[in-house]
Amino acid sequence: MKEMETRIINIDVDFIRTKMKELNAQKVKCENQINNIFDFPDKRLLSDKGYARIRIVEDLINNKTQYYMTTKKMISQEKYKIMEENETLIANADEGQKIFESLGLICIESIKKYRESYKYKNSLVEIDINDKNFCPFPYIEIETSQEDELLEIVEYLGYSIEDTTSKTIYELIENFVNVDTV
């Protein structure tokens, strides 16, 4: 599956929630996540803007825990970030980790975050609040396969396309740290 996504960083979380309610967007996710990122020891997947991941999701809406095994690879980072994503539900995180390790991958990072997602038409607006040690600012991701919906959502939230970014979270954090230390 290919997804088109963009981010808007340093958001006002309550403002975004209010705007999603005004749009009658359906809240489809409210979850705590642990994202275990896997790569080869030389980090060739990340250096090629991809990765393998085991995601542990504590679904706060349905009161259950699920496990996902995913690979992602950047296809384009021009106007929007376009990723090839392959994901499957797995029985438990340990089995997924064993599969990745049998292929020579190692867990290089474990990231905790809270995610709240809203469905609007054919798009998802996801509010992400990461552990501050990983990412010190909240942001939204708008994921869709339809550019017109993406532009509609960005505009409705009071932003312009110039306020969005196709940078990876690692690039955004690096920019934030570099700006913060100047």
C-alpha cells in the first residue's frame, strides 16, 4: 500500500481536537504505542529512509492490545512524503522480533507515544504526542490517497501547504535540536 502524508508540527492539540469535532470527523483511535524500530547494524534501512517496526498498540477505545509488524520505505519526499508500507497483525511482539532478528535486524530504538486519530472522508488526521525524550513537540500527520482531501484538511485547520512538511520525524527532530541549540 502507498500512502501520501504530510505533517504539521508544534500544534495546539486542543485546537486540532475542536476542529475535528466541528468537521464531524470520527475519532477512530485513542492509543498508547510502543514502536520498536529495527534495522541492520549498519542502519542501511534508516539511511535509505525506511525501517522495519514492531508496534505494540494499547487500544484505549476497545480496551485491547494488538501487535503489528511493518516495513516502510520512502518512495518520494518531494511535495508530500509517499511511503510504501507493508503491515500485518501478528500474535505477539516477541514472535515478530524473532523474525526480524532471524533476518539480521536488531532493535535500534524503542519509541513511546500517544496517538489520537480522526477519520474525515478518506483521510486520517493523527495527533501524535511522543515521549519528550524522543520528540519534544506534538504534531499531526494527515494521511490520505487523495491530494484534494489533504489540501481541504490543511486549509480547514487554518494552515497553508507551506506550513506542512514531508520531512521524516528524524529530520524534524534534528532540525529542532539544531535550531534549539543555536
